[in-house]
Amino acid sequence: MAEICQARFRPAQDLTISRATVSSIAVLQDLAAATYHQTHWELPDELLDAHIGQAFSFQALAKDLQDSKVAILLAETESVLVGYLKIVMVPQAAYLERIYILEEFQGCGFGERLLEAGIAEAKSRGSERIWLRVWMRNRRAIDFCERNGFRIDGIAPIEDANFLMTREIGEPALAMLTRR
């Protein structure tokens, strides 16, 4: 996939990151449905569709966009929406609830750029750390997080199939990796 990215784009340079607004809900819904299906393809369609209908309904997304503790960032290249990130601010930390890049745009560096924008958002709001949950069997996502300075800190107490991963904010990912 990286070859496709390099042939079509200057990886990560042709990316525009913007804040989602109420007027972008419809395209966000389409993107969220597509990326969720790509990521969770092993689940039954009816289960996926029920989750997507609830988590990405107009009402749910509008509520998120009105919440001052939530930031949803959109990643776009050549007028194509390729990914999004949702981050929720909690005291002195930020919870990275979602980060998804369309499959055909993975390996282009867009995920790293989007993640760094989310971390910058969290830092600007006073967060000292960012944390997330990742499915234990999603090796690609775990590798992405580790390459970007996250470390596994445990297993999610509610869902034992998810790792908890954290990263301190303030250091670039490369500096954190070289200290290990």
C-alpha cells in the first residue's frame, strides 16, 4: 500500500487536517461506517450496522461536536476524506477514542499526521498523557501505536480483549522509542 501512496501522493504532505463541524456530519458518518466495516470485518454485519447506527447517528455526532471536552479531527487529501480522530479530554489526560484511516490510504503517513494533530490538541488543553484501547488481536494497530510512542500498560478492565496503551505528551515519539 505504501507504493500506492508514494505513486499518488507525497506521503503525509498532501494532508489537510480540520475540525469536524455540524456541516461535516454526513461525510463523517460515511467515513466512520466505511472505516469501521474495514477494521471490524470479522463481526456479523447486523452487529456492525447496529453499532454504526448508534455510535455515528446524527444525534450522537452532533452531541459530541457540542461537547467542549470532545474534539473530532478530519484528515483530507486531494478533496477526499481519508480518516478521522476523536479525542475526549479528561482531567490531565486525553482519551483517544477513535483513530481510523481508510484502508487504501494506510501506509501513507496520514495516520501519524492525524495522531500528532490530536496530541497537539490534547496538549493545548493541558493534557499530560494520552491513552487508548486497542484490540489485542489487531497487531497492525498495536504496531502503529508503539511506533508512535505508546506503550502497553495493561488490559482494559471491562473488555479483556483490549490493551490499554499510554503515551506521555511533551516528547516526540522518536525520543520516547530511543529511551526503551
